[in-house]
Amino acid sequence: MQMPNDCESGLLTWLHGSPFGHYMLQQTQAFVMDKLTRAPLSTVLQLGAANLPLPVDSAFAGQFLFQAASATIATSKTDVVAAYDAMPWATHSINTVIWPYGLDGCVQPECVMRELHRILAPGGQIVITGLNACGYWRLWYGHHANLRGLHHHTAQSVQQLFQKHGFTLSEAQFMGYRLRVQAEESQSVWELMGNRWWPHLAAQFGAVYTKETMVLTPLPQAVEVLKKQANLGWEAATKNHGAVRSCLDKSNHL
């Protein structure tokens, strides 16, 4: 099941309505923008509310899609309203998924992960951010009304979940070390100090996961057979798969 409506709405309200939430959104935007400059951008899907300050389709080549889990968080940019565990996208049709704070309220992440693996093309990437369960931010905001019902994760637990479903960690970053009482001008200094001395106490993390693919190198004999069948239709090619299998079987006895 996807993130409950009240949880996602409450999280968005807190992120947009509090100074600390706005500070975290700025970091999420910077993280996503940086990763998208090096990600496959043919078709990009953003899950969640489209009013997060993230890239828009006009900034990139290709197709940029927005999906919301409910009409409650949908905006004028939203292309599809559908559950995250039953997405309407074709298998292997998405190159990059942006999922800001995606797991923070996900009730059944296993189901969503299976869908993400299905819709992503081989080598596709997921750019995700999340509230850090170990972060000091919970001392001040952990009991905030708009954050009730969320399911916080550590960077390690997120990595274990993605690995279980066939994703490899490509990049990761901890963000958000500024204390509640500190001025915004000191943000860059505290980010450097936090990354050096207490990275796991960050308010949030960002990560890029890549869908694992199995690279196969066909035998020279099989390549020649496939070249001869290049102009055949799919049905004809599958009917003649025995020729390829014959080459493979013979190679096993060499």
C-alpha cells in the first residue's frame, strides 16, 4: 500500500511550512538536480506531490512524468493518480525515478519496490531522499502533529531493502546538520563539519540506486546464427532458437 494520504499531506505541510523543513527541501532539490545531470533522462518519473521544489520537464530532454498516490496531494502538474504498488506504467518503460521522502510513510515498501523494479529499464536509477531515523532533528520535531504516522529509516536499512530487490547503491550522501537555533548563514559550515565528524546524525539522506542487470556475452557461434536471423520476425526467430541452443551445447564439450 502506498503512503497514506494524511501522512504524505502532513509531511508536505511540515516541509513547506517550517523553516527547518524548507532548509531540508533546499538540500533535496540540490541533491536531485546534481544526480539528474548524470542520470539517464529519456523518461523521468517523480513520485509524490509535484509541488516539491524539484526539476520540471522543461529543464531536461525527454519525458518528465508526475504520479501522486491520491487526489489529496495531486496538483496541476500531476499526470497520473495511482497507488505506488500498482503503477500504470509499462514494464521497463521508465529510466529514472525521483522519490523524495518516499519511504517515510510507505506502509508496504516490499510491494512498492517490486513495482519500481518492474517499471525501471535495465540500468535505470532511483533517486531517493528520506528523513534519517538517527538524526538529531527528532529531538525537536519528532512529535510534530504533521509527522505522526511516518516510518523513519536509517540509510543502512534503506540500502538493505534496495539490495533485496535487485538494486545497487551508486551514490549516497548525508545532509542536514544545521541546528534549530542556528542562522541560515552558517549552513555550509555545519554541513562540512557534520560530514566530517558526525555524518549519521544528519537530518536526512540522499541516495541513488541502480537496477542491476546481467550482462551476457554470446559465443561467436551463437552471434553468427543471430546475425543470420536478424531480418526474421520474432515468431520465426523463436522457432529457430534450436540453432542457437545447438551452438551453446557444442561449446560445452569443447
